[in-house]
Amino acid sequence: MRISPGQLERHLQQGLKPVYLLCGDEPLQLIEAADLIREFAKQDGYTERDVVFVEPGFDWRELEQISGNLSLFSERRIIDLRLASVTPGNDGSKALQSYAGHPPRDTLLLLQMGKLERNALTSAWFRALDQAGIVIQVWPLNNRQVRDWVSKRLRLAGMQADDDAVRLLVARVEGNLLAARQEIDKLSLLFGQSRLDAKSIYEAVVDSARFNVFDLADAALEGDTIRSVKVLNGLHAEDVGTPLVLWSLTEQVRSLVAMSFDLERGATLSQVTQKQWQRRKPLIAKALRRHSHCVWCRLLRRCAQVDRVIKGVDNQDREWEKLLQLVLQMCGQHVLSTTSDIS
């Protein structure tokens, strides 16, 4: 059965299906749909999860082996199958048809892939998955839909915005929903649950245009100490809020913790960075080569320490000094060696 992303939550409230296929070329909608399915599955007792990356040369017998292996604790589980290519090929088609014909008990198959061409929609493997579960095709939103999406997200964040403010924000993100979510998160940090007008959004954009908090995160990923310090000093000089600066760094560190964990479990760099923007993939690859999973975990704890400083719990240290230490550590200038280094 095919449903739209907007129908997914209501469908999940009625009960889970054994198979979910997510396909399309709009990253944020795909990410959030997959997150929502996993969230409901977890609530329903699906506590185990196998992430399988399907790349050229993949042995599709692995799907049969994984689905046939009993859980050590007899718990429900998710098989998170991610296709790098658009179609599964002949072997994949047979494997998916076989799986869809007899889905194993207590197992949910979540299949994620890119945009499908018309001929794929009439293929045997697609029809089998469609009959066995739910298919969600994701399409880029038009300008009107983006405006509605932005307005809804602002309301969910506790903010109200007039029409001019929404139009300005939509123009800023140019249809990129990932960028829109980042902007809304930033506005929430800056203004809280306030009413926004075009002037507020314009000033927020202008204030961070010369020294952008996302430029700081990119410089830290690159390991460029000189630029990182320069951008951080510029943000300080422009009186950009320290919660916003920390948020941009913490979001990146949190992502690197997850990606470095996948690397240590055997995934490749191309696999763990496949959902990142093309421009940022080399930066993330450098950061992952620079620090181990253990170090990124420690840096995430350092972010929590800086957050306490900003909130006034640890008043003996100054906010910008702690942010500078964090940035330098991300750049590799000082690698945390003991857990006592982080309170």
C-alpha cells in the first residue's frame, strides 16, 4: 500500500506492517520518515536493529541469513536495509520477492533507497514489497508546500511568524528542507517562543552572515585551527549568542559520534557519509580520520560541560574560553586523554 509522508504517523498509530519501503530524492523527508518508523517500532518492542548497506557486489543471501537468525534474546528487531544504487538488480529482486512473500515473525524490514524510475515501479520486487507492507515515495516540495512546511515547523517550535517572515525564510533556504530545519532551530535558540517578523529574521541572517556558526563547524571539521579561531573570534566580536555557537558544534559532534561508531563496526567512510551533503563529505571524512569514536564521545561530553558553563552552573570559567578549548580539541590540537579531563 502506498501512502504519503504526511499520512505515515496516523498509519503507524494503527499498527506496524512487516515491510516499509522509503524512496525519493528529498533527504529530510526520508530521514524523518525512517526515524518515525523506528520510533514507533521501538515503542512496540523492536529493540534490536541490523543496519545493512547494499553496495555493488553485495551478496543478497545475507538478507536471508539475517532474517533467518534468531535473536539471542528472542526480541523483536528491525532490518535497516540501505541501497546505494537505485535498484536491487536480479539477485536483489529475487531476494526481496522471497522475503516479502514470507516475512519472518517479529522482524520489520525498513528499506531505504533513492528516487525510482517509472520502470522500477512496475517491477516484480516493487509490487511484492507494496503488497507486503507500505511504500512511501518522497518528492521535493514546491514553493507553496515549502511555505506551509516552514510555517508548521515554526509553530511546532513554539514560534509565530507573519507572512513576510515566512517568505523571507523560504527565500533564504531555497527549498532545502535540511537548511530550513537548521534555520528554524537557530531562530528558536535566538528568539525562544516569540512572534517573528521579517525584520527579526533578516537581522538574524545578517548578524551571522559575516561569521556564520556553520562556517565554524566546517572549519573545525577541516581541522583548520587558524580559520576556526578567526571565525570564533568573529562570532564573539559580533556578540552572537553562545548557545547558538555551542549548538552548531554539538550537532556536528553528535553526528560524528554515531558515524565513528559505525566505522568501528565495519562500515566504510562512503557508507557512513552517504546522507551528508556532497560538499561536506570531505570535511567529515577528515574529522573521522582525525579522531576515534572514543575521542568523539569525550568531545560530546565536553559539549555538555560547556553547556553547563553557559547556563551558569560552573561560573568559574568563561563561556568563550570553553568554546575555544572545544574548537581546538575538534581540530586535533589537544586530544582528551582521560575521562577526568571532562566533568
